[in-house]
Amino acid sequence: MVRRKPDIPVGTRFKLSKLGEARNPRLERGAEGTIVGGSRYKSSLRVVIDGRKTPLSMHRDYIEPITPNAV
């Protein structure tokens, strides 16, 4: 199995988009997590949701990168 290198850097924090919340009802609203790698599919990324131990593949349209607040 070949994993593609993600164009969003590994370690980037994200939150679920509105579409992601609608398509993943088992995840709590506003769930956040970290990108941990690429997926074998170009349209997906491997992510770990906060409070969970195992990574899962999630479509890129389901996540929004969190930008750190400038102080």
C-alpha cells in the first residue's frame, strides 16, 4: 500500500467543516484533531481526532485547517 505525501503538512491542526459534521454524525460537533499522514487516495488524509487513539482516513472536504491566532 502506497501512502501519498499530503499537501497539507503533517502535524497541522484541523476542525471538522460543516460538511464533515454532516457526513460524520458519530463525531462530536466542532471536533478537532491532527493530520498524521497521507492516504492512498489523493482526496483523503490520515487524521487523529482529539481523544481517540487510532488514525482514520478522512476526505479533504471534511476538514478545515486551524490557523493560529496572531497575537
